[in-house]
Amino acid sequence: MDVKTGDVLTIADLSKKGWQERDYSTSIKVAGKIPQAIIQEDPKLLMWYDKAVTRMGGE
């Protein structure tokens, strides 16, 4: 994923960017750095995380 110095991105932005670039492992890694309860409370983050896991063949 190409993120330049000075870029300000939210966790959901990073996950979405990974999805758009078909870098699903980055979306999963980003989500892995935050508590699962937070992922479950954020609809956008949960959506991007779920999509990435599905594309990577996980459940």
C-alpha cells in the first residue's frame, strides 16, 4: 500500500485503501492492531474487514 509521509488516514481509510488496491492482507493487519470490540462498533471498518477476510478465504 502506498501511503506517503504526511498522509492522515483513519483506520477505516487504511482498511478501505487496502481493499481498493486488492491488498487484503493490509486491511486484515490494520484491523488486527485494534480491539475486536472496536471493529464491531464501527460499521465501515467492519465492512472493509469482513470483505478482506472473505477475499483472503477466511471466515
